[in-house]
Amino acid sequence: MSSPGISSNLSSASAMPGEVNGVGIVEHASEFYLPEDTCTGLEYCSKHHCTGHGLVPARQVAWGGGSTGRQFLGCPLDLPEECHWLVWVDPPPPTRVALAFENMHAEIERMWIKSHQLQKRNLELAKKRTLKKKLKERDEMLRVWILLFGITLLCVVVVAISVSSQI
């Protein structure tokens, strides 16, 4: 018998994240993660324990896919030791809400990828602009040296002609 408010849907210790809709991992380091103050820490009173490690489960909130915002008890270890075991605390959202979350996360991922591509392109363009500026400065300096060499050569020729005409 399960505790009130806690689903008895246990995923197996060998379950892959995709088998639980990709929400077995909470990305605490994500810039999109908003911690839920009411669902943090370890759940010492739970009859459930992490099946992969036998540890007291951690209270977590799903981020990603159709279960975004759903509370669950999961493996308390961080990656790569996390075993992806979980027990849902909240019921699943209505289908249209889950689809909206999935679409939102897909769009966020597309925008993130596009942002990284644009940042990479901007870096490449900045490098090209810097190189072009350095080449232009070098060309200008080369022109100055050529002009100075030409003037010096002209002076040497004029002096040589004037010395030879005096002899």
C-alpha cells in the first residue's frame, strides 16, 4: 500500500531516463532550473528507498518534458552515480499541458542550440575582423617602409650622380 499522495509507480533500478520521460535527472546546474523550496532535501519518513543504492530518497521537482513541475522522490545521488529510480508524488498533468511543456522544452532546446551557434559564429567573425585589422595595419606599415626605402634609394642615386659628376 502506498502513502497518501505518493504513486506506487516505481521504475526499476535498471530503468533508463527515457523510460521515465527523461525526468529521472533534475538539472540543478541548469540556468532554467527554478528550485522549489517546498520540495527539497531528503524524505526520511518515506517507506520507499532508492532501489539502486538503498538510500533515503531525495525530494525533487521534474524539469524537462511533459512532467515539468511534477514532484517526485528519486535517487539522492548526483550524476554519474544516480540510478534514475523514482516514485511520483504528483499525478501526471493533463495531456494538453504535458504536450505544451514538451513543446516548450523542445523550443528552449532549439533556441539554446541556435544561441550557441550564433555565439560561435560571432567569435569566428570577431577573429576574422581582428585578423583583417592586423593585416591592414601590416600593409600600411609595409607601404611606409617601401616609401622610406624608395626615398632613401633615390637620395643615394642623387648623391651618387652628383659625386660622379664632380669627378
